[in-house]
Amino acid sequence: MLKKLKRRFILINMSLVLVILTVLFCAILILTYRTQVAEVNASLELALEQNGKLLRPGGPNAAEPPESGGNNDHKAPLPYVFAGTVLVDHAGNILAQQNLDGTMTAEQLSQAVAAVLASDDQTAKVSDMALIYAKRQTPDGIRIAFASSDHITVTVRNTALVAGFACLAAVVVFYFVSRLLAAIAIRPTAEAWAKQKQFVADASHDLRTPLTVILANTELLRQHKEDSVAAQWKWIESTEAEALQMKEMTGALIDLAQAEAATELLTLAPTNVGDLAAQAVLQFEPVAFEKSITLEAHIDPHVILNANATAFTKLLHILLDNAIKYSPAAATVTVSLNVHGKTATLSVQNLGTTIPAEELPHLFERFYRVDKARGAGGFGLGLAIAQNLAKAQHATIGVSSDEQNGTVFTVSFRL
């Protein structure tokens, strides 16, 4: 599934890149073509405006068609090699020409002039000839400037080659970039998928064992159905214990789903969390007493937060349950709630076995358990629920663990 997802990501990415590059490629060619045509047309107009000498065909005599404000020299060099400029009468007879020696034969020139005179366009391409023209009416006749269109073709072709190689290189680069981005993009999904598979394996183990025990106990009860309830009481108690374990696990899953939904739906209001914390500690005193654990509380009774009473209590219950569960007998669990500046801090400390530093970043991940052997119980969902409840109240939760201070879970609320 992940490989298909990665391929689909790359395919979508490359499709978008190809569409964009194709649009850019076409835009560059169109812009280049139009720019070249516009420059050639501007050059033709410049050629018509400049008053260079037009030589009569067949002889050195010069005829200068009078143009207002002109002179006998070019005002500026033309940027293109022109086929030339001619002066013709309305019948198409060539009266004078310039720069046409060796560029076109007399027949080609006559054909070009005839095509220009037959057209109503002042500037256009000569049909069937690689020429672009511009014409202008003058007192002495019609003046026509010709330029080769090969330059446009060559420029557009060279631009297409350069742009094509650039696009090809871009496609190759984007392909490898897409592979890298795909790997990065699906990494959270891959991690979630791996955790999900691990959870399924753990859940299967945790559910299969009690189910096996329940079925075995049931079979024993069926085999000794003539015995009294008292005689079979140990099988009944065993069945009840396994059923309660299954109930606890399904309840944890429901709590996790509700905590994730609460991230967006939870209603917050000004709440005296000092009272809530004191009540939670009081409720857990019997639990701590059963394990010979001392509960200490350093709670400011006047802390008002924009929180949710149910979510805050559930969060503290999870942290207290976790601290008591992983504390040795005769240890001390300390609950603190105080305000420093604009931050209210709730902390739960236990002096049990420290958590390795490499495990700390993973504690709030769903289904993660430090005790891989499940010796301490639990399903690896409590701290994930606690993190979601903290986020739902715009708080942050963190953990530290060392030999001197034990393990401390800290929840920071903004006032």
C-alpha cells in the first residue's frame, strides 16, 4: 500500500510538473516568435524611414526619392540582414533598388513585388517565399522593404532546443526531488502504519489470551456442570478477571477516540482547576494506599484557567494512575499546581524506575510501551489520550526522567 501511495504521489507530482513545463515551453516559443516578428517589423519600418540611396537597376545612376527631413545616410545600423529595399510604380515596375545584389534573382524579385502589390496588408509574409515585407506609399511610387524570415525560424528553433533541453533537465531533477518528497511525505503514514500493525499484534495478543482463558474456563464449567457454584468459583473468578481486562482495553480505545475528537470539539471556560486537582488527589489516595505509596500535593487552590473540567480531571487521572502504577512500594508521588508569570504548571512526579532517554520522545505515541514485555500492564494508550486532552485545552505536555528527580510529567497552560 505504501509503495502504491508513493508511486501515486510521484505520478501526481510529475504530471503537474509536466503540465507547468509544457505551458512554460509553449509560452517561451510564442513569446520568442512574437518578439522576433515585432523586431523584424520594426526594422522594416526603420528601413522605410531611412533615406538610403536606391540604385536604378542596370546602372550606377542614383535616384533618391524625396522624403521630408531625410538625408543620404542610414541613421542607425539595421539589426537584421535585409534582402533589400525597392521602389516600384503602381504597375509593379521596379524603379530603383538597394542591397539586392546577389540576394534575389530578378525573377524572384518580380514575384515578390507582385505578391506584395496584390496584398492589401502593409506588413506581412510573402506567400511561398521566406520573406517578410513592409510597404509604404511615397510621392515617387511604392517603397517596399524586404527581410528574410529565416532568422525568425532559426531563432525560434534554437530557443526550442535550449528550452527543450532545459525542460528535460528540469523533469529529471523534479523526478528525483519528487521521489525524495514522496519518501518524506509518506514517512508519517509509514510510521503510523507500522504502529498500527504493532498495535494490532499487541491487541491480538492481549485479546487472544483472555479469550482463550474464558473459553477454557467455560469448557471446564460445562464438563463439571453437576458441581456447585462454590466448587467452581475459581473458574468463575478467572473468567471475570479476563473479561474485565478486555473491558479495560476497549474502554481505553474509546477514550482515545473521544480524546482525539475533543481536540476540535471541546468547550473551554474559566475553571478553578485548583479544586479539581485537590479532588483528583483525594480520589487516588485509596489507590495509593493499597500500594503503600504516599501522595503529596502542593496545589495552589486559586488557579483559574480557561479549561474543561472533565478533560482536566481525566488528564490528571491518567497521570496519577501512571505514576502510581510505575512507583515501587513505599515511594512518594507528588502532585504540584502553581503559577509562574503567565503560565500555570501542573506536574506529577514519581521516584520509580527512570525511563531511558531514547524512550522519552516516544512516550506520547499511540500504542507505545516502554515495557515491551507488558509486565507492568497497560495498553500504551493512556499518555496518548493525555496528550490529546492537553492539546484540546491549548496546553503542552512533556516528560523528563533522571535518577535524582525521578520521572516528572509536566503540563503547561497559558493564562
